[in-house]
Amino acid sequence: MRVLYVLFIVPFIAFSTSHAYYPKGMKVYKKMCIDCHGSPFRGAKMHTIYEWESIRDASSTPTITAHQGQKEALDALNSDYFTPKREEDLYKFLIGNAKDSGAVPGCDGNYCGSSN
């Protein structure tokens, strides 16, 4: 029975929580968003999963649409760095760490705490 637990339950739990700490998305957040929205986990908790998904699905360029009228943000979002793949990575991180995601940030050597 113990072997079954280790073989099936532990990997399931690890896989289900691996989406929360999405390093590629966090890297994009740190480069693009931290100055205005604060630390990565604090920024992700601005919205629920449903709200992040609604923002993402609202248009073909959701992040640009959400920042209309914000010149500094639009300049950064229109840079060569912010590709569709990086935007996808960003939303994976934001959704995985949303207010109602159940993800609890901790100290793991790459990120610790909630301050900038």
C-alpha cells in the first residue's frame, strides 16, 4: 500500500502544484511588471483565477488591452522582449498564483517573502 501511495499520489500532488511556481512566468513578471505591480506573488493575487482567465481571453493581446492609456506599460509591452510565448508564460504564473488558487509562496532559494 505504501508503494502505491508513493508511486501514484505523490507525483499527482507534485504535478498539481508545479503550475503555481512557474519560473518562466515569474521571470517575465520580474522584468515587465514588478515596478508597477509589486512582487510577483503579490501581483498575481490582484485577481482570482476566473478574473485572470477573463483578462487573458478578452482579446488576442490581453496584456496590452488591459494597459491601454498607460504609456510606460505599453512601451514595455511593445518591446521585442514581450513575445506571445512570454505572455503565455506570464499568464500561467498569474493564474497559478491567483488569489483563490491555494498556492502559498514560500522560501525556496529563488524567491522568499512578498516584498519587492
